[in-house]
Amino acid sequence: MKAKNHIEIRPYSLKELAHIYRVDVRTIGKWLVPHWDEIGQIRARLLTVRQVETIFDKIGYPYVVEINQSQKPHRIHLSTY
């Protein structure tokens, strides 16, 4: 199984970002608390492209850990979601 290796930078809602990171909306909200001054206020329920870029810069890009069954368990491949 191949993991996706790209993510589109576009306006997202917090719910959509939580889905991308595979966490609950409350969890991503807690992750963002220390960065709200830099992210700025959410308007019209969507984060702007600039805000999304700031979030990815601050908490990192989401990724999927892919373990190939034919490989030894200690060998993993990390790729972005």
C-alpha cells in the first residue's frame, strides 16, 4: 500500500484539519493554543492559506507511518499524508 505524499495547501476548517491529522477537533485546538497569536483569528469558519501554512510550520505536516510486511518491524517508511 502506498501512502499519499502530498497535501493541498488551501483554506481548511478546524474540523477538516483535525481529519487530516487524524485527531479530534478538541485535540488540534489544544495543539494550536500556543500558536494562536501567530495564526490569527479564524474568519468565516475557514483558516486562510497563510494560516494553514503557519499551522503546518508550527506543528508539522501530518504523516502516515507505513510498515511494509516484508520488512523487519524496525524498518519503517515515513511519508507525508
